[in-house]
Amino acid sequence: MPRRQPDHKPLESAKGAPASPRSKSPKLSDLRAPSTQSASSLAIGAAEAELGKVVESLKKIPRLADLVVCRSASRLQEMSAEIQAAAEQSKRAVAAAARIPKNIPTEAAKLAVKELRNRAGEAEGYLSDLVERTKTLRDGTHSLRDEIALLNRQQVKELITEMQRYRGVFWQKIFELPFVQAEHLHDLKRSLAGEILATSVVFWGKIGTPEEEALQKRAKRAVRAVTKILAGQEPLKLAASKRAEVSRILLGAPPLPDSIIKSFNRAKDLGAQLESLEAKLVCQHGSLKAASASPDWPQYVQLKRELGGRALEVRAKLLEIGSLLSPYVELRNYIATSNKKLVFALVSRSRKMHPHQDDLIQEGHIGLIRSVDRYDQHSPWQFSTYATWWINQASGRAFGEISRAVKVPVHNEASLASIMREVSQELHALSVEEIAKRAKLPKKDVEILLPHTRKPSSLYDASRNGEGLQPINLLVDRSTAGPVEEAEREELKQAALDLLRFLNPRERSIIERRFGLNGTRQQTLVEIGHELGITRERVRQIQSIALQRLGLRAHIENLDLMSRAQ
């Protein structure tokens, strides 16, 4: 009889009976979950701790601007060690973030881990770049084309902000000099009178080309405010208490950075003249009070007014200003140096294989430096985008000057390019009216610029001549002797005069008259015979004998020279 199977009763609900022993035993996944969560939390905590140490290190290490303006080798070495230690800490943070398990239970935890890894990677990249730049600054040796790596947007913003801070203080100190205030006020008045453009005087400091009307308003406000303070006085005679106020007003319409640096260089020259003149007056008269009657006294007073003090005061002020100029120039040059590859790329692409490519690259570097001075860190555009316009403008102007034998004004370059484009597109010759209509230019301008579209050909170019002759050979004046022929003729004449001393007076007289030597007129045989009272035939005989003697003597002289040379 078959064995009866036990009945399988369904499990009771959770209201009453307890669960069976099998239901009490946990699953394998339930057993592993707590350990997995614990490992993830531990790894995340360790990564956050390492990242916290990196953040603390970032607060203490120097910035890129501090590295650039640091002129102490020992201090730069210390900063390099601090940055290297922070870089090692960032590597440990990245490694700790990489050890976090991938099977994280919640989405919020996954996003937190992703953000943590990104922050650790950004810190490592920033510190690695800073280590390389510190090494470059410490070594100070670079090649021409591979100077410094390109700066990112954040680094450019940081350096530009620091550069403008130094520049603002530098300008404030420069404008405390009376002669700088007087010259800038004079330029502002000339711009208001229409003698010069306001764009060549007032520095806008924004992206793009400033509008003339806005610059005129800024210049007018500055002139009115300063004129009210002067009250009819000359700027050089203004009291020291008022100069600071005038300086603040004039900085509302600041000049171009190039003109400010030129003013500083001129201030140094004037300071050296003042110091030399003051020492001269003291040596000659014992003191400055006793030197008022000296002829150099008016010049000393004028220099003292222009610089606003005596020699020692001016020297201390110029040293203070120079200490502010050096960091500004170093930051500007660093930004320009890091973008040298941009200059090479733009010039090589637009002027490829040009014979004067090095000159164009040099002009492009000048445009790059100008763009650094004028860039605004709050601009929505990147620095490389803004600098491209200045580089192309500087190299384009230089190309227009170098590529033509006859230089064309810069403002006519665009018109000339339009004319050349219209002329090159047609096979037949166009009239002036047709070119002016197509290029949309005045007829008068086309008449002036049209001759400059033709390239001048060299006089030594034989390709334009069917016979292969150089044009320079067709222009040679054959009626006159060349320099070499003239020199040979003079040498032979002097040699002949030296040989005449071996003839008797009668023979010498006939030879001189016959060939026009020693300033005599060249005469015929008949004229010579008439003056000497002999026949024409006798003159010919004497001439023949004298020439034979001269030839024999010349042969002897030549042999003597050859024997001496041997």
C-alpha cells in the first residue's frame, strides 16, 4: 500500500500563528546588504576626509598670480614645495574616491559619490597644472614656440583681476605727478576740440571698439571738474592737497596703458635730471637757498614743479611706483606668453609661407599684449576670442606695409582690397566707373588707389622680356663710362705721366699736346708743327720715336715689378 503523503496546509496570516522555522531564516541578499552598505559608507567617509584635507590645503597654497609676481627664488621654492604637497594629497583623495564600491543602494548616494569624484578630479587637475607652471617659473627656460601652456578661463580671470588691481594703484600714483595731470588734461581738451580722436586718449577698458560719443562725455565731465578745481591756476602750480582730488577725477577718463608707461619712463628721466641739477647747485653754491641767482635755477624750479617735490622725495615716489609696475608688467607678459601659440597659429594660417613671416609674428605679439591690457574679465567671451581680433589687426597692418614697395595708409587697406578683388575677378579691363560701382567706393578714391593694385616688377627680372634680357641692361647709359672704366682710365693716365719723365723736353711737349695730357688741349700734327716751327712730317717722326721709347720703358718697368714680386 502506498505511503500517504502529509497534507500541505497553507501558511496562516500574520494575525495569529507564528511563522514557520523556514520563514524565519533570512535570505542571502539580506545577509550581504548590511556589510555592503557599511563598506560603501566607510569608503565614502574616507574619501570625504581626504577631500577635506585637500580643500584645507587649497586655502593655504599660493595662487597663480602670487607665483608669477614672486621675484624671490627661495620663496618660490617654498611655494613649490607647498603646492607639491597639496598635489600629493589630491592624488590620495582621488584614489580614495576610486575605492568606493559601484553597487551603491540609493540614487542620492550615487549622485553624492559622483560629485565627490568630480571635485577630487578637479582639485587634482588644478594642482597638477599649478605644479607644472611652478616648475616653468622656477626653471625660467623655455623654447620660443612652446613657452607655457594655455590658460583656462578661470586662470585668465584670476590673473586679469590681479593685474588690474596693480594697474589701478599704479595709475593712481602716476597721476599724483603734476606734469602727468597737465599733459592728460591738455589731451582731453584737444579731444573735445576735435583736434585728436578721443579713442587715442581715453582708455575704455571694455570689450569691443568704444564709441566716440561716450568717450567724449567722459572727457567732458573730467575737464569740467578739473577746471573747477583749478580756478584759473596752472596744473603745475596746484597745491599738493588738491592734486589727489584732480588725480581721482582724471582717472574717470583714464589714458591708454601705453601712454601711462611712457609717462612713467619720462618721469624717471626728469627725476634723474632734477637730481643731477640739484647736486650741481649744492656743489656750486653750498645750499639751494644761495643758488637762486644761478642761471640753472629756473630749470630747477620748472623740474621741481613738474615732479612735485625735491630730488629725494621724487626718487622715493618713483621707487614706490616702480614696485607697483613690475608685478603689473610680469602678469601681463605671463598672460601674453601663455598665448604665443595663438599668435603662431593665426599668422601661419593667414600668411603661410610669407617671406616676412617672422616680422608678422612679432607684430602679432604686440597686438596680443595690447589685448591683455584691454581685456575685461567680466566679458562673456573668452580671452583667446578677444585677442584674435587684435592679433589679426596688428599682423594685417604690418602685412600691408611690408608687402608693398609703396606704403598705403592703413585706413585705405580695406578699399584697396575691394578694388583688387573686383579687378582680379574679370578677365577684361574694367573702367574706373565700373570698379567704383562694383566696389561701392567713390570714383575719386578708385582713381587714387587703382595704380597701387599693380605690382612693381624688378629691373633684374628677365621673365617679362621675350629675349631674356634684364630691363636694367636696356636702361644703361652707354654714352658715359662706368666707374670701373673711369678708374682704369685714370690709372693709365697716371702711369703714362710717370713715364714722360724719361723723354726729353721736346718729345714730352709733343706727346702732351698730341694726346691732351697735363691739362693741355689735344692738337693735330699741323697745329703742333706750326707752334714749334717744324713740319707736320717731322712732328710725326718725333712722336713715333717718343712712343717707341715709352713702350720700351714700360716693358722694362713691368719686368722690374715682376722680378720684385717673385
